[in-house]
Amino acid sequence: MTLFDAGGGPAPASSPRLRLVVAYDGTDFHGFAGQRPDPETGAAVRTVEGTLVAALARVLRIEPDALGLVCAGRTDAGVHARGQVVTVDVPTEGVLDLDRLRGALNKMLGPEIVVRACTAAPEGFDARRSARWRTYRYTIVNRPEPDPFRARYAWWVPEPLEVAQLRLAADPFVGEHDFASFCRKGPEGSTTVRTVLSSRWLAPGLEEGVLTYEIRARAFCWQMVRSIVGTLVEAGAGRRRPGEMLAILHSGDRSHAGRLAPPHGLCLWEVGYEQ
Amino acid sequence: MTLFDAGGGPAPASSPRLRLVVAYDGTDFHGFAGQRPDPETGAAVRTVEGTLVAALARVLRIEPDALGLVCAGRTDAGVHARGQVVTVDVPTEGVLDLDRLRGALNKMLGPEIVVRACTAAPEGFDARRSARWRTYRYTIVNRPEPDPFRARYAWWVPEPLEVAQLRLAADPFVGEHDFASFCRKGPEGSTTVRTVLSSRWLAPGLEEGVLTYEIRARAFCWQMVRSIVGTLVEAGAGRRRPGEMLAILHSGDRSHAGRLAPPHGLCLWEVGYEQ
């Protein structure tokens, strides 16, 4: 089998940039980005990017460094993705069979990493810079006992949460705010002002005690969703009033927000583009 | 903390038999039953029973052999349970606090094994002999690509399945039949006649491409559900007619049935009792 035949989904040779939609179970990865060695042990750290780049390089028989991978959201260690978007530049003069490329990648990487779509990127398209918004979902199991089948993908909160309070507390995040209280500091001089387009708890599904929070923003600061969820849960448990959320935002002081929700309940759900 | 205080749910000292409802992720267990060593390596094989008994013995400070554990369904390696029922005889003269016992077990075993309920068993109650029926569910992901978040708990079948054919093929299993064609032989002279109370595909949920088969029977033969599901899937894929199911049943010949569906899609869902 060669990937350079004409086939189901040929990419024009003039546009060697591919757009991949990728889902992954983040449990056993040290986050999406990087292929750097562990500073303590010197051993290579296992990342989604490193794993994906190695597979692409092997399938396409090119150097990993040549791919120039860019992603829409650099998820942290343990965070999952259903709709991560990635662009890669494939230095080839031939015509790629993209359906076969996708199949070969999924055979190597699935079911831990699954390439859901693989298409030729439009002219000038960049997974990060072209993104209009990102949507994250955070899942909580709110029951007295944990759930063996949700344990990898949801935060177990045994104390009872009031959904009405959770909903009230979620509202104030919509709009343009300085999220300094709800994120870890980035590089010196970088802004923590972000625009949240929606912030809501989804209507309950069939399974009792499963709560899902969804937030959409143009972009997010580091650990912003987990910090917001951790604070919302304190409101749901009655330890904070929903009205406090705006005050915490205005304080700009991270110590006023709640504890960070654990990474395994978080999932990069969808990324929106104009094209 | 002592478990022998009077407390939330005291068991009468005259009935030292407990009834536990247990959920578990079977992925990393060699099935429910047994604590026997591996015949090849001599190392102890990790089972749900062995893990549960060790925790009970540690919490109650008694010998593991004294517990006389009995379960409703001896699930195979890799099979999960949501509603396994277990009875254990606790040789103690004190009054047990069953809520605390449950909490202590879940702290040690969760979220891989979760004790969902722990109550005093009624007089003469036995998890296996008192059971009136067992219900198993089998989940299939029927999409061109695997699903990272369902991979542990569902069988990925990429070829398209016709739900109407799956439904037609499921019907003939209801009733009393000799299931010799759909199970592995038990001990010499044991019967393979079983009574199936219902056999159906559940109405689809919100998630596209997730198919769930549910079968309820008074009791099951070894590997019966996986053999039925493997054969149903061949009907759904168009490689068999639904009308063949009765003929396979009547043949009594295991080579006429389909291949065995993998264990990880199977879950012991619920066990029914009169009391």
C-alpha cells in the first residue's frame, strides 16, 4: 500500500497543509504539546503531539521535525479531546490519499488517539490562528459513590450539588473579562483578558447524577476552565454564593477563586472556524 | 473508627450474612471468581472475588477463608458489572455498621470496584440460588472509526449494521431452548437448556452509532451472551439471515454459531430476586 496514489480524497499538490480533527483519551499522556525530555529523569515524556508526529513521520516516511504541527488547544496532562484540530505541513510533491492516511494513522494510534477527519486545509488556514472559538466540556459525577465506568472521564463529587446554584453561578462569566483570578500566570506582559461566548450547564441526560458544564470562548487562559469549574462546584455545594463570581473576577486575585478541578473531567469538545 | 459500633444500618447479630451490590470495571481482572495461582507463572491471578475478599478480611480483621463468598454471576475475564450481587457470611458476634463498612470498602477498592449497597441478607438468602433472573447488556460502537471514550466498555464494529435485522435476529432466543450451539461445554452431564425471558436491542440513545443489546434469562451457560451477540452482529452485517437463528439453536452444533464477541462490551447489568 502506498499513500501517494490518487484515491478517495486527494489533496492538491500545491497545498501540502493538512487539517486533522483528533479525539484522544488524555489519561496516559503528559498533555498535548511537546516532545521534550522529563527534566528529572531525562526520559522522553509521552505527549499526544509527540505520538501523533511520530506516527505521521513513519507513515509518510519523512523527518518528524519537517511537519510543523500546530494545534487549536494545548490541553494539559490528563485532559481529553473529542474535537482537537491540528494542522501539519507535509513536504511531499506527490498526491496524498487522505482516506488511506487517516486509516493508517488510526490503525497505529487507535483507540487511544483517533483521527476523525483528515482533509486538505484551505489556503492560509492555521489550526490555532484561524480558530474563532473553542468549546470545552467538564463532566461531574455527583453521587454518594464513584462510578467505575465514568472514573476516567468525570470528576467524582460526592457532596450533593444544587443545580439551580450551579446555573446561577455560571452566568457571570459570559462576556469580556480579565480572568487573572481564574488562571495561572502566563509569560510576563501577556494579557489575561478573554471573551467568553457562553457558559452553561447542559440539560441533564438519561443518567442520574451526571452534570456537564460547557464553556465557549474565543480563547482560554491556562487552567481557566478547571479553575472556573472548581469555583462553580463550591457554589453548587453551598459554600459560596453565585453572586460572588463577579467579585472574584473583579478582584484579579487568584487566591479568591476555588480549588482547581482535576484534569480528567475536562474535554476539548469542539473548535469553530469560519471556513 | 470501628465498624462494630451501632450505627446507620445495623445488621442483627443473629444474621451474619451480608448482601452486597457491586459494580466493577473488569478490564484489569481475570474475571470474578477464584484466587487460584496462574498455572504458567505460579503468580496469583487478580480477580474481583480475590480483591473483594482481601478487602473485607482486612476491614473486618478476619481470615479471608471464613467469608464464604457467593456471587450471582461468575463474569469472565474482561467482563464488567453494574449490578453483581454477592453474599458473604461474616463471623462476628458484634453489630456491624453497614454504612461504614461500605464506605471503608469503597475507599480501598474504588473506583475500580464500587460497593453500591450493603445490607443484611434476609433469612435463607443466597446470591446465586435465590436469584430469579440475570440481565446482561452488551454495547457496540458502530461507526467507521473507534471511540477513545467507549473503547474499554464497548465492542467497536466498523462495518455498518442494520438495526432492523439485529432486532429480527434477537427475537427467536426468547423461551426455553437448548443453547448448546451458543455456549462452551460445561462439566460432563450438565444441561445447556436455559430459559430466556427477553432478548432485545434497546431504543437508541442520544449518541449516534451506539447499539445496546439486553438479554434476561433465569440463568446463562458459559459464554452464551457473547456467542449470541457475535451471531447477531453477523445478521446485522448481512452475512446471515435473521431466520437462521432458530436453525442454529436446533442444530445443537457450536460451529454453526458466529464468532464470540469480545468480553469488554459485556456488562452484568442487574440480578432479580423475589425478596
